[in-house]
Amino acid sequence: MDLGLRDKVAIVMAASKGLGRACAAALAAEGALVTIGARGAQALEKTAQEIQQTTGSRVLAVSTDVTRAEDTEAIVEAAVREFGRIDILVNNAGGPPAGKFE
């Protein structure tokens, strides 16, 4: 399916696993250029490589803690430096540990 995302530039937060990773992979599969951020640098790099290999799209990994303003500024600056602009932001954040609803 062509969603018109080819060559759009996206930033996806909390993207080393879970919903963030799925969003980043889906955008890359549609041809978007994706910058991914998460706190764990090692897992983030691995995720970037896997998405890039699977989709053929360029993926930039930037270790980011969304609770730190300087980190969020740094990922935006890195994306603009690498890809020239930003078209899409997925402002995802890791949630609390899994548990019962009660």
C-alpha cells in the first residue's frame, strides 16, 4: 500500500521496542526516512540496523531520554542535520511496567 510517505522524514520516540519500534518499521516500510530515539543505545542501534536491513530505508538512531530537554533538542537537531527537515513526529514514550488493571 502506498501511503504517500516515501522520502518523508520521521522521528519516532521510544522506538527500540514495542509500539515505537512497530511505528518506525511501518514508516520505513513505506519509504520514510526515520530517526529513532530511546534511552538504551545498544538496543536502539540494533533496532535501527534491523529496520534498515528489512526495509532498505535510512534509519538514524539517537540515544534520547524524553525527560531531558537537551536530549529532545539533540534528536531534532540530528534528524534535521541528517535529513534536512522533519515531517512526522511520533511522540511515543515507554509506559509503566506491565501489571494488573487494579
